[in-house]
Amino acid sequence: QVQLVESGGGLVQAGGSLRLSCQASGSIFSVNAWGWYRQAPGKQRELVATITNDNSTNNADSVKGRFTISRDNAKNTVYLQMNSLKPEDTAVYYCAARSRATGAYSNWGQGTQVTVSS
């Protein structure tokens, strides 16, 4: 089992920046990729960005050029740098870990709220 704790959310004006952190603990060896997802009120959870253990990244089209996912192995932490934030980025952001065994994102954090004001 992998435990994930997100931090760094908050209220920011449009055009501003935030950096989210996801601290991982537990059976980290069982994970082969990490992801950030978000869920806005009344909408389904959507993928924002992913990063594999060999640092291959993938971003949703809606955040390309604005968001960057990265990881620090020594700190067991995954980051999401969010620049040029827009009101439509407002959501609860979740960190997730993909199981090496199943290929599914089966471990999730509790989420952190990001609110972008216009």
C-alpha cells in the first residue's frame, strides 16, 4: 500500500502560479508511475499530468505549456508546477500512484483545493 499526501493548494489570482507537492510513503517500490488528476464541481475527475519512473511525462492538452510534473526520488515527492493559472483550473487536485502489478492508478491522496479567481 502506498500513502499519498498532497499539499500546496490555495487561492490564487488568474495568471498566478502554485506548486503542488505529493509526499509518498509505504510500498513505493510497487509504483511505476505517478499522476496528478483534478475534479471540478459537477465534473468528472480528469487526468492532468503523469510521470513514469524513467521520467517520461505526459500532460493533458488543457495544461500543456503551463503545467509541469516532476519528481524528486530522494524525497519521495512528486510535484506539479502550475503557471499562468486560469479560473477553469479551479478544482480539487489529487495525486495518484500507478501499480506496477496491475497498471492501474489504485492509490490516491486526499486531494488539495486549488481556486483561481478572475
